[in-house]
Amino acid sequence: MSFLTNIITSFIEWIFQGTLFLGIPSYALAIVIFSIVLKMALLPLMLGQMRSMKKMRDIQPKIDAINEKYKANIQRRQEETVKLYQKEKINPMAGCLPLLVQMPILFALFAALRNFTPVMSEYYSLHLIPGVLWIDSLSDAGGMAMALLVAAGTFIQQWVSTVDKSNSMQRNMLIIMPLMMGFWGRTFPTALCLYWITFSIMTVLQQVGMNWYDDHLKKKESLEEDEKGEIIDVPKKKDYSQLNAAKKEAKKQKQLEQQQLQEQKAKEQKQLSSQNKKEKPQVQHNAKERKLVIKK
């Protein structure tokens, strides 16, 4: 842990030197930049977590159906759930991996910032709003103002990341986690609160961006399938199209039957006409013979 703590303090000091070079020396700004860099480094893991959560949200109706079907058989319910995960290629533990990676960093950051000795202590402060966000040392507790910001950041992060807000457990976590983090934020060093707030904002932006990308991708796929004349996941449209197709088929069949009936009638009339033509000369011949017999 001490090795990781030394790396963090050295990295923050190096970033501060960069802000000093740019003419805006601030350890608070250095911590914010450190948080952004760390977030970008964890981006592949976070994307995996978000995709796993999205897949979990997509198959939630199937999980609910399994829970309802095997309500009385817990073992069978677990087996069917595992089969569903394997079929959909979902790892339920993938969502925990970024948190497991982040926790050691968070503990090391807590230890580093609690005992951090800045090279230029006059810049190790946060002076934004007098009386509210006016902290002389980032090692001091942030107080109620920082606690509220930590709780708000946690709540927004939980809100955009929650898979199923109708689930009672997840809905409770929307309340419990922000309150818990806000309570701890009262005693956290201000530097650690800055890290948490920045990390939460970055997570929210990342989740919103990913949701937008997925929606855009879905719309693009929908347009492509529409151009091919395929019906895609729109039950009502699909039902109406099938109904219209059935009506057209019935109408076509009726027209075909009428056409066949007309052809049959025409054929019968033709046969009757040809038969009449054959019988007419025979009648005339018989009439002539009768006339000859009478004359004789």
C-alpha cells in the first residue's frame, strides 16, 4: 500500500509542477487532473462494466420470467439463470471488477492525502466561495458543503448507472449510497472529496455518452433493416402488416375463384354452343326425309 501511496503523491506533485509552469498553480487542480487521468486509465474496465450492466438490463424480463416460473424451486431457478447468462454471454461479476480495482486506489489516495506534505503549501488550499468552499488546507475535512457535493455526485452517478429503477433493492441503493458517502464526506480530507466528485462527474458523462452511442447505433441498425424491408422488433407494426397480408391473400383467392368460375361457365357455354351446331344439321336432314315420305 505504501508503494502505491508514494506513486500517487509523486504523480500529484508532478501534475502540480505542470500547473505551476502554466501559471495557475493549484494542488486542487492537480487532484482534479489526477482524477481525470485515473478515470481514463480505468476506461476499458468501466466500459466493460457498463456493457455488462446494459446486457443485464436487456435480459431482465427473462430473469423475471424465470423467477416467476421456478418460484418454489430455488435450485432450478439458479440453474436456469446461470444457463441464461451463459447463453447471452454475460458475466454478472464483470460489474464488480472496476470497483475492486478502484478500492485499493481509493484507500491509498486516502492515506496519501491525509499525510500529504506539499512542496509549496501556500497552494494546498481551495478558495472558491467565502464561508462555504473556503478551505485553507486540502488535508482538512471538507465540512458540510463538500459532504453535500459528494452525496449529490454519488446520487447522480447511481441514477444513471442503475439497471432497473423499479427493483426495490436497486431503488434503496439510490438512497443509501449517497447518504453513506455524504456522511463519510464530512470527515474525508477535502482532497479526497475533490477526487470523488470529479470521478463521479466523469462516470456520469461516460454513461450518458455510452447511452447516446448505443441509441444511435440502434437507430442506425433499424434504418438499415427498414431499407431491406425487414420488420424489426415492433410488435404492433408486425401484427398490422400480417393482418393486411392476410386480407390481400383472401381477396386474391376470392378473385381467383371468381375467375375460375367465369372460365368454367364460358367453357360450358362453348360446349353447349358447339353441341347445338352439331344437332341442327341432323334436325334439318330428318325434316327433309319426312317431307319426301309425305310426297310419295
